[in-house]
Amino acid sequence: MSETLLGYLLSTAALLLFTTAILATKLASSRLSLGLGFLVATATNVVFSALALAVQLALGAGSLEWNVQALWLFAAAGAFATYLGRWFFYESVVRFGPAKASIFQVSSPLFTALIAWLWLDERLTASIAGGVALTVAGLVLVSCKPGLFSRRKADPVQAALPAASLHQRLLRSALLLGLGSSLAYAIGNVLRGTAVRLWNEPILGAWVGAVCGLVLHLAFSSGKRQLVARLREASRSGLWLYALIGVATISAQICTIGAMRYIPLSVATLVTLCTPLLVFPLSHWLFKQQQEITAPLLAGSALTLLGIFIIVSR
């Protein structure tokens, strides 16, 4: 098996795992608050990746040869992607809805390609760059809903409130939160890609990033004193679903980090972001959600598949 094919197989596995996490989130979000669920999922990231690492060592895959530079890069990636990226993304989901938030998410491969070009001198061929652009454009069309960016009517209650502070105005900016999430994920992806090329330890790297993200979340989140009580009162099924999400997301991260060693960073992240192509039909089948088949949806799906075909068959 060629290294390039292995990279595509790993990124495809990550796509399937991220799709599983999204579908599970649809069930879990109605049973447990997003903030508490995020904590459970991140803690599961740490525990499951530690177990995977223990299995790797027990199977005699070789002793670890420490690389301090790569270790710090994986930790920094956890700070950007696991903590900052998720924080910006969940804030944008809560404030503006998942559809609008997902529009900004699909720009992450473009940021990844730009940062990788500036930092790692990683250049894409014209055909791959065109495929990336087509895929991103297709995902934008697939994720768009009618009236998504229409201007909202003024709220007389909000208009009567005192002028918002700069911090409040920034948190109300869909552009800032959306692009902040996309850029944080892109920086995290480049850091992971750099680290795994220096030190081929995707499982350990994922664990280090998860630990860093969990520590930052616990350090800066509010209500830590009530955490144990909230967990005791939480829905058991909701906790198990978020634990499943944690297993799926950390497994997907391990696969993505592994893929970054063999194929361009922007391509590896792009494949994992094609979840709408799977989530929409599966949501309709599993949850009986009515997704209207529109011309933009069909055109977006065609563009996405065409872009992926161009990249893979280059």
C-alpha cells in the first residue's frame, strides 16, 4: 500500500468517525447541556487516547523515542484546536445556529493551506488547489439554508438596552466567532502536521493535545465547584452519548494526525470536513428529518464530489 493511499484511507476513517460524533450530538444535546457535554467528551478524549496508547505499547509497537519539540507542538495544537477552536465554534453555534457556524468551518482547509505554505513551504499543485476550492465551494452550498444570511429585524427590547461593551460586541459578531474558530482549527492542524512529521506518534500526540485542552477548559470554565453535583444530576444516557462522542472525536483526530504524515495538511483536513454529505441523508434516515432537496444542495454535492475526485485522482 502506498503512503498516499494510506493517508486518504486514514482521512476517510476520520470522516466517518466525525460523522458518527455529529449524529450522536443530535441525540445528546437534548439530554445534556452543551457545556457539560463538552467537558465529558474532552475528558473521554484523554481517557480513551491513554488506553489506546497503553494498547500500542503493550502490543510491542516499539519503545517511545521522545521528541521534546514535537511534544510541545502537539500541546500547542491542543490549546488551539481542542480548546480555542471548540470554544469559538460552540459560541457561534449557540449564538447564531449550527448552519451559519458550519459555513465558516469549511474555510478551515483554506487557512490550513495558507499557513502550511507560509510556515512549512508546503505547496499544492494547480489541480489539487482547484479541487480544494471546488470542494469548499460545494460544502458552502450544501450547508447553506434559505435566508441564512438575511438581515434580522430589529429587536425593540435589545434596542432599549444600554450600549454593549467591546467584549459583548465581539461575542455578537458572527464573522469574528466563525473565522476565529476556523483559524484556530487551522493553526492546530498545521501544528499537528508539523509534529507528526517530526515524531510519528499520532496516538500520543492526540493524548497530549487532549490533556492540554482539558486543562485549559477546567482552568477557564465557570461553575467548577458545582461540577460534581451537576454530573450526579445529569442524564445517564446523555453522559454515555457524550462519552461516545469523545471516543469518536479522539479516534478521528488520531486518524487525521496519521493522515497528515502522508498527504498535504489541507487535503487531510478537507476530507474530514465533508461530513454534510453524509450527515444530511443519514439524519433524514435515522431521525426522519425532512431535508428539502434544493438546487443549491444538489449543486453543492456535485461540486464537492468533483473536487474530491480531482484531488484523489491527481
